[in-house]
Amino acid sequence: MPEICRFAGIVIRMHIGDHAPPHFHAQYAGRELQMSIQDRRIMNGSLPPRQSRLVIEWATQREADLLAAWQRAARYEPPGAVEPLL
């Protein structure tokens, strides 16, 4: 699963050819969550509260970039990189 971003010890990954809805995986300290891109809903898993808030803030700032990465991955192309949290 390609890494698309890393910030504050959080690693963001996106599967190539993954199932809908558009989402990404965030990993921190051995924990993982799956988050919907468009509504920032946690679909599965969890991170500590502070890291979850950072991921939500990042995903809000980068929604357009995340959707573009998802579209590339849906075409079985590398999703590319997304800028970290400012």
C-alpha cells in the first residue's frame, strides 16, 4: 500500500484499486484507521484522539488532493504524494 504522506509521526497510505467510498488509511504507533475522504468519517479502526484530530484537519485541508490521488489509485496508477499538514 503506497505511502502518500507523513506528518507528526502519522503515516497516510492509499491502496491501489481499493473499494469505494474514497478513503485512506492512517497509521500511528501500531494503530490504524480508515477515513472517508469526503466526509472525514472514520470507517474502521482508531487512533489516539490528538492524532485523529490532526488527520481530520489534514484531510479537510487536502480534500481535493486526496480525491485526485484516489482517482489515480482507482485507475491502478500510483496515487502520488499529498502535502503534509501545515
